[in-house]
Amino acid sequence: MLGSCVSQPAPAEPAAPEEAAKTTDSGQAYKDRAVSLITGAPSGSASGTAAAPAAGSTAAPVETVDSAPPAPGVMTPEEEAFLNNYLARLQYMVYYDEAAGIDPQSAKVAVNQANRFLLEKLGLSVVDFDQIEKNKKDQRSAYQAETGGSIDLIQYIAQKYNADVYVEISFSSTPSSSGGKFYATAQGSMKIYDTSTAQLLGSVAFQSPQVMSTTSSESAIGNAVAASVWSAMPKMTDQTKSLVKNSMARGVRYEVVIQNTPDSRQISNLRRALGKVVREVEQVSYSPSETKLALYTFKSRDKLEDAMYDAADKAGLLDLYLVYSRGKAFTFNSGL
């Protein structure tokens, strides 16, 4: 039998190490290319990690976004510093309760004694009793025009003087005499109100020991009132700081009125823009003629006004302008 003339093919030899590596590198190159197309990472980077930029190259700019305010109850170091400074410089306006039927001379003694404590012990500026009396007459027309009687006149004056709180003193006195000497005691309370909202924050009761005068019953009453008010002032100021601090968990409350707001979408855009730079935004009311907002933030009045302009620009209200401000209340016009 003739042998087959067809030779069997020789078994394939294993690829040389260099060739195997080339084949593997080629396959890996395709994989790296696919990864780079999907992730944007440079081809050939290990484990999908982007390679460092070459020397002399400029990295692409990173787009930044406005950071949201911290969560409720959590303050940044800057906010804590603002709050501590705010509490240390609280501004008070002290007056008396006109509905309590207090003798005007005794009322003046009480207010002046409270102001004396604020001046001498805390180094604060005060609103003098006579200034308030004068403003009650001079500011009545402006008060009616601006508020329409919607808030109390004393609250309005406190806002005009940028007081953070106003205090109403109410008291009564008990005079007596014996052996040609005059005696008196005084008892009453100090009510602490938030100037922006007229919310009652707290109350401090006081009572004087019996005070004697050799001149007159009026002098004894005046001495008793002065002594009781002076002794109550440290407790009143400490309680005020504590109450104000507790009420400021969301920040200082500012009232903002925007006149002429025909486009509710723009107001919605304004709220969202403000929400990125203040703690909280509440829309109190809306109409095409006027929108009212309540803003809570750890910012000063000037910083809040600046924030309003920045937010208005982003909302398309480029012509927004300030009509007037009073304490923590602002009135703007949209410029539309």
C-alpha cells in the first residue's frame, strides 16, 4: 500500500512570549479605549484612575454650585460668632405700659432707671424717655402712612430705633406714713417683646423692700420704684439673652415686602435663589400688587439687603430697589 503523500500539518507552536504579550496588550488596549469612552478617563489609566495631567497642561475648571445652608439646629463657626456678637449687643427700648394707669412721673423714674442700668452696666445706647414721648407726637402721621395702624405705635418707634427688643414696665406702689416719715413699696413686672413681631418673649416680676423718705410720699414712691427696677434689670437682661437665643434657632427673622409683583414665577425664582443664601424662606402672602416674605438668617441687615439684590438678579428682577427699611423690616419695589 502506497503511503499517503499528504503530510500532516505540524502542530501549532505556542506563541513566543513577546507575541503573547502583544496580543494581550492589544486586547487590553481595546478594553481601555472602551472604558475611556464611557467614563471619560484617559486610556491606559490603571483601574479607571485618571492619569495626572502632563506638566504645563491646564486642568479643566471645576463648576461650582451654591452650597445649601446648614441643617436646622446646626450652626457654622461663622454663624455661632454672629449669634454671640448679636446677643452681646442686643439693643433695648424701655417704656411703660400706658394701659396700666401709672403716674407719668413715676413712669419716667422707672424708665430712666432701666436706661441708667443699660448705660452704666452694659455700655449700650438707649432711647431716652423724652425721645419716645416726642416721637409719639412727631411720628404719628408717618406711623399711620407706613403701617395703617397694623402694629402698636411703641413697637413702630422701637423699630425706628433698631431696637431688638422693647420692654414694657408695669407697676403699682403702696405708700404709707408714720411719725412724720414717708414709706413706700413698689411691685410690678417687665414684659419683654420681640420688636419685629411684637411676640411676648418673657416677663420678669419685681418687688422692692419698704423705702423711707423724710420729704414726701412722692419721693418715697420714686425711691421704691427706682430700687425695684434697678434690682430687676440683671435678671431681665439675662433672661432676654436666653429667650432671644432660643428664638433664633433658625436665625434672625427679617420681614420683606416686595411691591408690584405681577409675575408669580419670578417670585418663585426669587424664593429659590434666596433659599440658597439664607436659612429659611417663608412666603407670608402673595398678590400681583405685593408679596410678603419672612427670611431667617444669621446675617446683618446690610448683608441681607445685599443678598436680596443678588437673588433678585438671578430671578430676573434686575431693577429691584429698596423703598425703605425699619428695624428688621424691609420694603422693596420690584421695578417692574
